Amino acid sequence: MSTIFNAEQRRFLKLLGLSIPGESPLLPQGAVKEKAGAVAHAAASANIAASTAPSDAAPAPFDALRAAVRQAPSQEKTRTPQSAPAGEQVSSLPPAEAEVPPIPEPPVPTPLADPHRLAQIAASDWRDLQIMVNNCRACALGETRQHAVFGAGNPRGSWLFVGEAPGAEEDRRGEAFVGRGGQLLDNMLKAMGLTRQQDVYIANVLKCRPPNNRDPLGPEVQSCLPYLQRQIALLQPRIIVALGRFAAQSLLQVTTPIGQLRGQTHHYQQIPLIVTYHPAYLLRSPLEKRKTWEDLQSAMLLFQQCQF
């Protein structure tokens, strides 16, 4: 069905260079130059009509004109993008908006979980392991210590006593169990008929003293435990005595209270292990010495059984 245009609409169509059914498509002289102004005038007229018409009114009289404008061929010149040099990729965004994805950085292993460090510890001999401990900076304790404490006693002994961490005197001298707790431990060994010079090697879970003798922190235990595990692998003791909660829980990888760990035989990699109180705890709670002596008697009986 053909559309009937009034005089005003026909004039706009002619100015835009659009053909009107039943009339010649030729443009009047200078119509092309007036096209831009006509488009702006048509749009303004259409906006005024739309704003003044009620919401339920009939379609505006310029609807047919808008449809004709949408169908008109664009007179704007098409821009041809310049070709990029060979091998160079052209971004679809303007240079200011083009985003270059960041290059992901490889994860940096922490000293605690560094596979190279753990492999080096596992492959070290006694001398190399001691050098690693003396130079260790895997945790913050390496910055606050005076000396790392590798251990003390006879590496060829059949007994291994494991404590918690060095104290102030141990940190000053670089030797395990030489303070008041060490003197009490020597008396305990003497009562068992043992000496550290011949029968016993003594080590700690931590090789550095925590400030103010505070409890070891989880990352500190995680950092030092591979050293102790390698020491045990090299020492191959017949029996292990864990002195205190931290030593027992670290070796057995449990969170069980020491009161429940006492009085029974445990094993660390098939090596019998007995749990008792730490000498430093006995200095504060001397009434617990009787229980400790019971534990040491159980250890001596177990050691005799292991000889057969």
C-alpha cells in the first residue's frame, strides 16, 4: 500500500535525496548541500512532535519520514584502516583503551615447603646437616638466636632423648640441655645407668631458642622438624624418649595431651618411643618426678626387650 505524504513531508524527502512514489527521483539544485541541515531540522521537529503528543495518541505524522531516513544510503565516507607492518597485530581497541594482559609470575615457594630445601636435608650426611642448621634462616628465629643448637651427646648411642627447644643457656653456649633442665636430665640419666658421653644423644625439635622461652609456633616446628627427622634417620637409635608435649606431638604427629600419651608404647617409624615430662616442667612441678621415673623405668624395660 502506498503512503500519502503531505507537502511538508514531500519537501523534506526531496531535500534528503529520496524518491517519492509517482515523482522523479532527481534532486533540485543544491539539495545535497542542504542535507545535513535538513536532517537536523527533521530530527528536531520529530522530537517536538513526540514530546507534545499524548501517550495514547496515534503515530506521529513523521513516522514515515523516519523510516525513509533509516533506509537512506549513508553519505559518510568509509574509513579504511591502515595496514599494520608485517608480523604486528592490530588491536581492536584504541591505543588508550587497549589492555595488555599481565604476565603471571611463577609462585615462589616458602622456605618451609621448598622442595629443594627438603630434598637437600633428606640427602645430607651428619656434617652437612649440622652446617645447614648453623646457617638456617628458614624462620624468624634464625634472626634472634645467638647460636643454633644442633644437639649433644654420642651420635653412636642407642638412646635418643628429644626435647622442645633450647633455653637461654643453651642459646648462649650452642649446646643442648646445659642449663638447670640439663643438669636434672643428667641426674635422670645417671639413675638409669646412662651417660650422654657414651649412651645417649640429645636433640630438640627446634634448633633455635624462641624469644623469652615462649612455646614454639606452628611454622617454626614445621621448619625445624625435617632436621630432627634426618637426625633420627642418621642416628638409628634403639629407643626414643620424648621429653614434653611438643616433642611427643611433633614426633607422633598428634594433638593428644601428654597425660594421655604417657603410660604406653608408641613408635616413630618402627622405633619404640616413650613419652614423659620435660625436665623444665619438673623444675616447676617437682611432685611429677615420680611419674617421670615410672616412665623411664618403662623405657628401660622396653629397651631390654629390644635387645633380643
